[in-house]
Amino acid sequence: AEGKLVLAEDSDQETREIVGCGNALPPHNIKIVAPESGLELEDGNVAEIWFSGPSVATGYWELPETSSEVFNQTPVKRSSSEANTCINYLRTGDLGVIWDGELFVTGRMKDLIIFCGRNFYPQDIEMSAANAHPSIRPNAIAAFSCIEDDKERLVVVTEIEREYLRSIDPIKVKEVLRQQILLDHEINVDDIVLLKPYKIPMTSSGKIQRRLTKKQYEENTLESILITQEKIEKPFTPVTSAIGLILHKIWCTTLNKNKIGGDDNFFELGGNSLNAIEIIAEMRLQINEINIDTNEFFEYPTIDTLSAYIELQIAHNNSKKLALNTEKKRTIKI
């Protein structure tokens, strides 16, 4: 997320595994280079992989300008005291890191998703989506970002397994998918598109074509399923319970909404992990005797379900207090 590799301790809970690719055999060489400045970076930094050696081609056929930009680059040394040998490097377009002399590839530079200064690899988001619901085809998912109204939006396009096409609730699938990605990456998905099997663009070797998928999404040419069901407007459900009315006011203020129905989903309202933390903090100030974390909040993503859970929690706490007071009365000495 921050462009650095840090080895995990045995006690660390949230870790990721990346696979080493070995090192370059002489006279070949590998550099990790900041793509904007061309500066060679120290080991442990994630940036573009540059490669040189006799096995590298001299350029593209009859494309001299592109060849110069991609094949004939020389990295800027970290220190002015280092010898700057004029060796031409190939800019691979891949992102990676060198650790203990070994190369670890982390992703493609053009596919990188950047939100709030953090780097997200689409394959990580796609893996979370694949694990979110059994109806989602695991190797037919594309995550990418696009700009709409000067705002960067995260989009996930996924195929649905054929046996689930007639039985799934598309709203529920999207809700679960959003929740899983938010839990795993603390990032909110702005739009989810569900497709029939074999409708997402792929290469002949079976790789997802994220940029072509993005292009079709922006041109509105993806063959989305269940459009008619999604366009049906559900009736507004007003909030009626005492706890629910408190939550309604907090949610409207935090999410900048005029009104929110009791069954309106937090994720579909545009809520993210930061909103959730703000709402939980305000709930603890206004409602006594509750102790809710973000996982519980995401498990009950509507005002109705969350208020019912809070009411049960309060009732449980009160019953424990009553039992404790009764026990004290039974054991008092005079």
C-alpha cells in the first residue's frame, strides 16, 4: 500500500505472501526504478522493474519513438559518487521489489489503483471478491478505477456461475462483495457489474483484460445481467424505533444524506471504513452501554438491523446487571 516491503513477524495477523523469481544471471541486470523520475531505488522499495542484458530486444519494429521510450532508458543513480554506466534498460511496465538479491513481482504498473495515496493491486481486490460469495466465478473478475465527475471510483466487474443465474439475489451478492472488500482493504466499491459466464474480456491465454473491460464499462457496452431487477425502486421504509431514530440522525449527518430508509444498505449509500469509524464513535457518545466494532457494524449494514442488534446488546447487558445485583443480595452478610 505504501510502496515498501516489510518482512512480517510471526505474530502479525494481516500479511500477504509474494513469490520470489530469483535473480538476474550475468551479464543481465535488474533495477527497481521510480517511473516518474527514473531514479534507481534501494532494495525494499516497490517500483517499476527495469531490465538489461543481451537477451533484450533493441526495440519495436518500425516504432523508433516508442522504442526509445521503452528500450533505451538509463536509470539515475542514487548517489552522485556512483559510476553511471551508459547501459540501456528495458522498462517492463511491471512493478516489483528486490529483497536479499531476489526479485519479487507485485503487479502491473498500468493496473495499479491509487486511492487516498495508497496503492491497491487489482488482483488482491479480485481475490477478495472471489471469496465473497459462491456465485462469483473466481477467475473472471476485473477491478479497476475510473474518473467520474472529477472523482476516482472503484469498479468491480465479475461473472456469475451459470448454476446461480436464476437463484441469486443480485442486491445481496453486491452487498456481500462490497462488505468483503471493505473488510479486507478498507476501500469502498462504487459500482459492481454482474455478467453472465464468458462475457468478461479475456486474452486467448485466459488472462483478464482489465483495460478493455474498463473501456467497455465506460462505453456502457458490457452485457450486464439482472438490469431490470436492479431498476425496480423499493418502497421507502421509515425508521420508527427509538434507537433507530438516533442512528438515523447520525447516519444522515455522517453520510451527508437528507433521509435514509430503515433498510437502506450502508455500502450502497456510499459508506466506507472511515464513515463507519465516525458513526461508531458518535454512537458510543449518544447511546450508553454499547460496544460495537467495525466487523459487527458491517455485519448489520442497515439502520433496522443495527438498531435491533443494539437493542439486544442493551437488553443482554441489563439482564447481566440484574443477575449480578440479585447474586449480591443473596450473599450479603449482617
